[in-house]
Amino acid sequence: MWTHIDSASSEGNRIDLYERNGLFMIRVDGWELMNGAYHASEDQLGHLAGELSSALHPEILVGGLGLGYTLASLLETLNKRICPTRARITVAERSSAVLRWFGTHINPRLAATLSPAVRLVESDVAAHLGIDRRWDMIVLDVDNGPAALSTMGNAALYETNGLARCRDSLAPSGHLLLWTGFEDLPFVERARAVGFSVTRKSIPLPNRPDQAHLLYVLSREPLSSADRDRVGLEV
Ligand SMILES: C[S@@+](CC[C@H](N)C(=O)[O-])C[C@H]1O[C@@H](n2cnc3c(N)ncnc32)[C@H](O)[C@@H]1O
């Protein structure tokens, strides 16, 4: 049984935090946004972002903190591959309640030990996009996919103009990584139309062998086949 811990309002939506046996769940207007019982694909998203970070001092934007699994996995992978303090990470989370709960309930240990190179900021991820930006990596997990939105305002991120804005916010060899609950071919076509090279990774779900989530990698320059093979990406 989930225990209700707290609720808040976020841009007109009601947001609730629940806990069960040390795991947390966030609901928005009663709809499950993130459940700590299932985080394999959030882990894989952070891991893949860390594996694809090739710049000496990568600048990484993470859209959506949620329960922080993606951030934790990104930091762990960077720690193994490069010194994490060489990377500068900005996590844009639009809900002040989620940011507060992260430090008080969800993962106080990680929150207390984040290096100054990791900034958790209360803002819409879109505020960090623009032609004056040069992110090496943008990691987007603000919805359950380009068509399953946590808020209607996010739709613009996945439309042609939003994708072009993401492209222009990336360094020339940068990547945009997205989590999605299901294949979205019209989205892939739009991404290709604005010049992205699109690869994907299927994430089998533990205990649900008939289902898989997907990670999309949208790259300004096509990845070499050696890099694709190294991180298990398919065209
Ligand atoms: C599915 S959860 C993220 C899960 C996260 N990857 C994890 O490991 O737990 C989505 C998060 O994105 C936030 N969010 C939704 N739209 C946003 C936006 N436009 N900008 C910033 N954060 C946003 C939500 O408040 C929520 O915390």
C-alpha cells in the first residue's frame, strides 16, 4: 500500500508524492508520472548519456528531475568514464515540490553530496534552449514520450520548431536523448527532417518480456558504427 506523503500544486496541476517500502511515486492530477518500482529505462537513459559524453568538459542539460534515477545513473557512469567534476550538469525541474521532495524524502543522500558542478534549478527545460547554447548533451525525460505529455505545454518541444531549437542548442557533435514508452515514427520523421540522425535502443522491461521502452538518440552528426556498437544503438 502506498502512503501519501505530501501534495502541492504545480502550474495548475496537483502533484502528489507517495512512499512504499522506501520507494517513491509521483502522480500529477492522479496520473502516475514516475514510479520508483520501475526505473530500468530511466537508469539506462542516464547511463547512455554518460557513455556518449565524449567532450573533455561536457556541458549536460537534464530535463526533469523526477525521482532522480537518471541523474544518479548519469553521475555514476561519468564517474567511471571521466572525472564527473569535469562535466557540468544542469537539471531543469519545473516543480518546486519535486526539487524539495528530492532533498527531504526521495534521495537526501544524493542531494546532499552533489558537487557544485551539478545544479538543480527550478525552471522549464525550454528556458535552457536557444541558439546561444552549446550543450554537448540534452537528456529529456519530462513526459512518457513525445506524444504522452505530462503537460500540454511540453508538446512544443517535440514539434518541428521545438526539435530545431534543440538542434540549435547543441554543440556540433551534440546529442539529444529522449525516453519514450513507445515507438513514435512521426516524431522520428520530424527529427530527421530538421537534420538529426536518429538511432534507438530498446530497453526490455523486467518482468514484462512482451514490452519494451525506447531511448531515442538524436545526433547532430551521425554516430560512427563503432560508437553505435559500443553503446548498443540501432538505426
Ligand atoms: C517522468 S519524470 C522524470 C523521471 C526521471 N528521469 C527519474 O529518473 O526519476 C518527469 C519530470 O519532469 C518534470 N517536468 C515536466 N515537464 C517539465 C518541463 N517542461 N521542464 C522541466 N521539468 C519538467 C516533472 O515535474 C517530473 O519531475
